[in-house]
Amino acid sequence: MNLTNLLAAIIMVESGNNDMAIGDNGKALGPLQIHRSVVIDANRISGRAYRWERMTNRTEAIQVAEIYLRHYGRGKSDEHLARIWNGGPNGHHKPATVGYWNKVRRHL
């Protein structure tokens, strides 16, 4: 699973390529707009010790996203992966994430 192009497109949608972006009333950080719960989940999955406060570091943010998407998106399409990123582990089943996928797809 090569996530490079997909994550580049998600970064454009989430932050407009801004590593220092803060969103969702201060609850989401960095280029991928990562919430604390995603970092906690990625740490649980991988046994690592990422810190949410470091998600403005693009390298670490991408590592966290890759852990999360490889775990929850195993065998899934780019569309499903993007929708999982937007809507959580079952995001690919949520109608509300279709619009998000359409935005990501425009950047692929």
C-alpha cells in the first residue's frame, strides 16, 4: 500500500499544505489535522510513543497517518482510505464522508 500520493492530497484538503495549521477549535494539529485520539490509537496499534503536540512535524504526522490507515484500511481503495481518515475507522460507510473524498480526489 503506497500512501504517498493519497496523503499529499489529504494534506492539501486538510491544511492547504500548512504544517502549523490548527483546526477544529484547537483540537486538530498539523498538515493532516490530527486529533489526539488518532495519535493514541496509532500508539496503541504500533507500540510507539508519538505525542499529539508534535503533529505539526510533517514526518511524524505522516507516520501516524500511515499507521492508522494501514491498520483500518487494509485492502481498501484510496476512496475508502480517505473516508476513513475523515470519518474514523468506519468512515468509509458514512455518507457524510463522500464530499470529503470528492475534495481529496481533485488533488490526486
